[in-house]
Amino acid sequence: MFGWPDFERAKTQKTLKGHLNVNNRKTLVYFVIAALIAIVGITPLAVSAGDTLPTSNVGPYQGGSTPTPEDPVWLAFVAARTALEDEVGGDFTYVRLWEYEQTEWKEGIDSCRTLEEGEEERQLYFGWTFLITSLYGSRYEVRTSFNYQIVTVCDEVTQVGGGQTASGTPNPNLPGAVVAPVPAGSFELGGQVTGLYPDTRSAMTTAKMKWAKMQLSVGMNASGLITEAHGAGFKILFSVIGDKAQVMNSGYQDTYAAYVAGLAAAGADAIEIWNEMNIDREWPAGQVNGSNYVPLLAKAYNAIKAANANTLVITGALAPTGFFGAAGCTDQGCNDDVYTQQMAQAGAGQYADCIGVHYNEGIVSPQQSTGDPRDNYPTRYYGTMINRAIGPFGGKQACITELGYLSPEGYGALPGGFAWASETSIAEQAAWLAQAAALSASSGKVRLMIVFNVDFTYWGSDPQAGYAIIRANGACPACSALAGAIQ
């Protein structure tokens, strides 16, 4: 029996430190003005003439640029989306893309639409302009005041889209992919484990899991783990991290690629390339950008496929976050949707069989898209989290390398940073995991779902045992629930 070391750390609700990057003094002034206006609820009636400000962003599908739920841009987008739904009668819960910028409308906010008879133009000349692209490709322009109390749905699109503060840049020096990524595959279920101990194997078998997952650091010998997993009838997924201080170095990227190629040659069934690289805990500060990740992914993909064409290559799953606000990115990290867009623009899709996703913060059923008591931020919900991750990649499937629901039942009070899950019961954990598996299997969008976790026992500042489906008393209610969901 090989013991599987636990390299995991806090799974959700990470505490991040950062600040809003502002490119120039003029932008800073307007950001301050916008924030003050939103806070006190004042609508500016007029401002002096000037150019359109260079503050803008882009986000795939529902969620846009993932500001925090209290961010003025996010609240304005919600108002714009609601007005658009009322105007055209559609459902814009999920969209393909939304863009925004601070704009001066020299002829006023209503200059883009035909006024009704007797209606007077509103004297508002400065605010947000949103360009929203529906799932079916239709584009709409909506304008709002900074405090999002005045909204105009334009008759037609008058702005040119494409502005963004944090973009991914195609790299002409990237190598061609040695083989094309594998086509979409049938859904399979797995779990993250500390070791394939008898109780762990029994739980996984009962839950009809086919995969075991663990995390490795570059240099670890994993051949025994591969042999053990295959001998027990499981496929094995490794999430491979390395030295963040060296990861931007081309020579170290070669070392990383050689290591993961060795795992593939030894029989690893899937390899996830790095982990949560959109935050500076996992990637060098000041270098966090999806386009900076793609050279590592490209080298790793080609090395893995050359060693074993059957090994799945999964992009590193990102930390779901809106911490970085309307800027989208700072030196300390990027919102996950902005980073995803950067990866896609830089060509990541050609070096991946599926897109890695983490979802560990749910406290409502995965069937819901509203109703979280904290707020309606997109990462709260299973459906919007999946769409955020795979939207920019043109139909490529998700590989959910961590999906879990935290329940303190049987352990006691949660530490403060995880108090949001205090009301989640073991029964809810079991039911929601089963629902997530059923949704994943039926959607066609998900190739693999790894439950976080099966058998962790640590309960402390990072209460990983609360995520475990083998509970404190040894029972596993989620095992039978999962089995029933994927029949």
C-alpha cells in the first residue's frame, strides 16, 4: 500500500491581497468619481467633454469581468441585463460575452434610441456602456448611469467592441501541437483521495467512481501510485505543480514538461497542468496572465502526447474569484473569467483535451442559478461556473478536477473563513453531489468530475474533512446517492 501525501490547502474562500491597477492619473480620477457616485447614489447630469476612458474589460458567458458583488460595474451590468430582458423578452442569465467601458455620450444617454412621442431626453452624458452578446450571437448595447438607476437599451449597437484591460496575446513562437486534442468523451466520475486504503476503495466502488486523483510536485516518484491505482481498477489523474519562482523560466518549463512526460509514459491516465495559476500564491506576482501560462501548457502537452497519446491533458483549474474587481487583473492575480479569456486568446485550446474547473463554494443545489443567501455572484452556482470556464473554448469539454460541498455535521463549528457553509448538512452534501453528477453527465459539457474529496480527515483551519464523503462516523451517504445519479 502506498500512502498518498496530502498537498492540498484551503479549497474555497481564499483570502487574497491585491489592489486595483490604474493605468494613468485620468483613469484614477474617474474611478474615484465613479465609486463616489455609486456609493452616495448621485446621478451626474453633465460632465466636461473628453475622450472615452480606456477602462474596459471583457468576460465570457454569464459573469463578465467578475467584479465583486458590491462593485459598481457588476451592479450596473445586472441592471443592464435586466433591462435588456424586459426590452427584448429573452433570458440573459447566460451570455456568450459582455464588454463594458466608461463612456461620454456627447448627445446624451438616450441618443442611441428612438424616443416615444412626448418623451424628453434625459440629461445624462457620462456612465457605463455595455455590449452584450447572447448565446446565439445577437449583440446589444445598453447604457447605464454610474449608480445604475438610469438605463437605456439602444435600438442598435453604436460602439465597437473588443476593449479590455487584461488581454491574452497570441504567441507566434508557440510550437504546433504534436497531435490534435482528443474529441469529446463520455462522462466519468472520480474522487480525490489521500490513499487507496480499503475503506477508500470501497466508498469509491460504491459511488461508481472510475478515477482517483492526487496532487504531485515536480520530481516525485509516482510509478507505484499508478500501478496501485490500475491494480485496484481505477484510472489515475495527477495535478502537477512546481516551483512558482521558476515557472516563467524556459529551462524550468522544459524540466516540468519532461517530468509530466515521464508520468504519461508510466501510464498516468490524465495530467492537470499546474493549479490555480490565476493568483500569486501559485504563480509569480506581476506575471499572472493567461498568455504567460500557455507556453508551459504547450510544452507539457507536446511532451505528454509524445510519451503517451492516450493521456488526457487538462488545463490547470483556476481559483474562482472576483477579488480583482473591475480591473480584472492586478499584479497579485486575475479574476478567473478574465484569465480564461486570456488563455483562450493566447491559443490554450489547441494544447488541451479539456478545461480544468474548480467548484467548492456551493451552499445551494447545483440545479439553482439564484438564491444563494450570500449574493448572486456567478461563481456561487454550478451552472455559471461551468459556462465561465469553457465558454471561450468553442465547445471543448470541462474536466472538473475539484467539486465539493462543505458540511460541518459531525465535526463541530467551522473556522471563521468557512462559516458560510455552517448550515450545510450531510444529507444536502450527498444530494447536491448526486445532482451535480447527473447534470454533468447529461449536459455533454463535462468529461470528468472529481469529487473533492473522498477520505481526507484533517479538521482545523482548513476543514478538509468537512468536504469528505466518508464522514466522521465512517458512513458515506453520498456514495449511494452518486451511484444512483449516474446509472
